[in-house]
Amino acid sequence: MLDDSVRRAQALFDLQPQAPCVVQREPAFTEKTAAAHYSTPAPDGSRPGTFWAPLPGPVFKILNMRTLTYHEAIPGHHYQLALIQEMQDLPRFRRDRIFGANSANAEGWALYAEQLATEHGWYEGDIPGLLGQLDAELFRAQRLVADTGLHAMRWTRQQAIDYGIPPHEVDRYTVIPGQACSYKIGQLKFLELRAKARAALGDRFDLKQFHNTVLRAGVVPLSVLETIVDDWIATTLAPAARPA
């Protein structure tokens, strides 16, 4: 599946990390409670980017695996985080993300990557995979309610569970206020900036160049990302950027 994602992504991206990405099963001692996640490659190239997939059973949510792959690996976290690590023109503290991952940007990009796959027909001929994608969208909507319910409406843990959120997910949103909301806020910002650029540039809008711009920015606050995209729009529209 990863090879297929790399092939498809060539139509959407100029920038792609040099480091490979692999899929590994989550180790047994953490598998029962772990969520699917991504770890960046080793800077020296000794370890690839890794999509860790927990498969504790006895029920396996196979329908969701394709969408999870787009989120955690290609063109999601791997295409953003591994690329940042390889960009030598960024300061070291930004390449290593020493101030944290900035959930709204990093997770927003991963949700945006999921939507790219849907928009560009990556589920064509795969009805089970598309059902998994729709199920993921439903879950993201549910957890927005649970996140705000717990922290704004003073829900109890049991209320969130009764709303349909698994207990381990409720515990996650309890200890990280606003995290579930940050995913969607970030995704909406990427979509907003893309629509803004497309409207401003018209026929000169190039999706690959938009992706170049937001990926080269690294994981920055969304307000900074918007400034960077605005600057790219202005530069593209500048007389010097127009062909003679």
C-alpha cells in the first residue's frame, strides 16, 4: 500500500522525503492501549520513518487501515515530519521540533492528507476502504463533541463513553484538553489557505507549489503559516513573477 501511495503522490507533490517509510506492528507490551502513530526516521539514516499499527484483536478494524496509512504515513505525517528533518536550511531546533509537534499544524496536515486521498480518487474501486474513510470522519466528528463536552460542558468520563467514544480515547482527551479539536482546526486552516490561494491566483494556482510552500514552512503556528502562504501568493502575483 505504501508503494501505491508514493506513486499516487507524485501527481500532487514535488517535495518528497528521501527517507523511506515502513509499517510495523505495535510491540505486544503496548499494543492493547496504543493508538496508531508515526515515528520519524533517524537523522543519520539508520532507521526509516515508521507507521506503528496496533493490532490487539480479537476484532480487527481492517476497514480503517487504508485511511490510517494516508494519515500516519504517505502523504500524511511522513511527508511532513520526515521532510522537515531533512531540510538543512531550517534551524536545528525547528528540524528536531524541540518545542513539540504543534498538534494543530502536524495533525491538521495529516487530516488534510486524508482528504487529498479522497479528492483525488485514491479509494476508487475500494468500497471497504471508502467506508473506512467515512467511519474515520464520523469518529472525528464524535470526538469534537466529546472534547468540548469534557472541557467546556463539564461532562463526566462516563458521559463521553456513553456518547460512543472508547474509554482509552476518553482518557486521552481528558488529559490533553483541546487535542481532538486541534486536529480539525488545523485541517480547516489548510483547506482555507488552499481555497484562498486558488481564488487569488486563478489559472496560476499550482497544487504542487502550494504543497511546497506549506511543507517548507515546517511545523509552525497556523497564524505564521497563513503569513507564509500570503507571501507566496503575493510573490506569485508580483510583476517580476509574470512571464514576459
